[in-house]
Amino acid sequence: MTAGRRALLFLIPMIAFAIGGGLYIPPGSPGDRNHDGSEVALGELPALPDWADDPLPDFSTYRDPTEKKAAFFSFLYPRIVLANSRILLERSYLLRLEQKTGLTPTEKRWLSDQAERLRIEAATGSPEQFRLLKKRLDVIPPSLILAQAANESAWGTSRFARQGNNLFGQWCFSRGCGLVPKNRVQGASHEVAKFASPYRSIRAYIQNLNRHETYQTLRDVRMQNRRSDTPLSGLEMAEGLHGYSARGEDYVKEIRAMIHYNNLSFYDEDFRDSVRGRAPSDLQQLASTDSESRLLPGRAANTGDAAEG
């Protein structure tokens, strides 16, 4: 499929609208080496497809704003589906472990590694650890990811996006780990992280929202939706982004406006349709598909047992 035809698929749910916004870099933790959202080893988690590490296209070549937005969403959405489907595989494994009466050393190691990655302090295999992991090991709605990526990266044209595949302005703290901000305050040591690909940036962003204390409200909203069997909504979870920008409530309103005006909730619904009713074996196929075009809206068929995103 050509880039032009692929982009046309995204024009249907969109209306022409563009919002600018200052780049905000969420806080990080000095010395944190796992800033890229790396996946913890899991036997049933398939290898990443080669296209996951494709570089960011040059979105500055688009002159028509609507075409640029269509191309931007067309590129990012399959990578969001890929990242979220792999998290659902991890979550499915977690829920199965919770039902076991005894855990093997390998299973305990996996739980311990996930707890460390998601900054959870609880006894391995304890009800408290499972409770906290279920709250943090979960997906982020595509609408929220798309809106923040567009806002934070200036539709993929910012310096950090172009030179570092960084779509969300995440920091790192080791010298040479990223790009030095031109307006960095004297005495500061942080850099804006560089990623091997936009997919890695998406994965790190999801990890950031899933584990940083600033986004506790976002996770609370998601857990409430899980408990009430309500579809996850980017519009609702945006309430937990007050700490993402110094602009606070104005930033939340801007992200919600981008979701509204670009009809990005369409992608939340499409993702739910893609994963609803899929057993782990079906999710494995979704999480390792050899063609990103197969993850475009409406392409994934529903099969298997219950799994909701």
C-alpha cells in the first residue's frame, strides 16, 4: 500500500484542526537506566517485527495540514496497536499467575522484574503486588497517545522528534544519552532522550504514565473503568495529565480539544475492536505482524476469548 493510499484511510475520522503547543518535558529520575520502556522477558511475547524500528518520516515535507495529520496518525497508530497488544499479552500472563496456587522461580522472577520496572514495592507474589501490577501494567488509549505525540512533537517536526525519535519530550540523565535542550537552565544536567525508533519512544511514554507518581490520577481513572467494565477513554484519562505540563488544566483542555476536533476517539474504538475477544494466541499474532498496514483501522478481525483494551 502506498503512503498516499494509507493516509487516505485516516481522513474519514478527521476534521481539519491544528493546535500548537509548547514542548513540555515530564520529570524523570536521575540514574534511571530503563527509560526506554524495555519489555521484561516473557516466553510467549513474540519478537518485535522489523518495521517497529523504522525511523520517523519527514513530516515537514507536507504542505497541506490535513495531509500531514493523516500521515502522522497513519504512521503512529500501528505502532500504538503493536505496543498496546504486547502489554495486553503481559497483562494476560499476569492475570493467569494471579490465579495460581504456587509460583515457579521463573514466574517469581518475572513478577519481580515487572515490579522493579514499574516501581512497585511489595512482596513477590503477594496480593498487594498483584493489585499494584494490575493497576500499572495496562494499556494507554490510542487517542491520548496520538494527541500528546502531536502536541509535544509539533506533529513530528520538532528537533527532538527529528533527531532523537522522541515524540513526548522525555528526559534522561546520563551525559550523552540524548539531546541537550538549547534553553536548558544553567546548572541542569538533563538531556532529552534519544530513542532507536518512534516505537521505542511510544513504549517509553506508556511506561512513564504507568509508573510515575505524577500520573496516579490517570491510573485511578483507568482502574475505575476496568472495575466497572467501561471502555478505556483517552478523554477521561486525560484528567490525569495535570502534572505533564506547567500549564496544568489548560494543558488538559488542549489535549482533550485535540482528541475532540480530530475525532481521535475513533482510534480507541478501533483498538477495542482489534483486541476484543482475542485469546493470547491471537494477541501474539497481532503483536508480531510482519506488516504495519495490517494494524491500520478496521484491518484486524475479532477472534478467540475475551480480552479488552
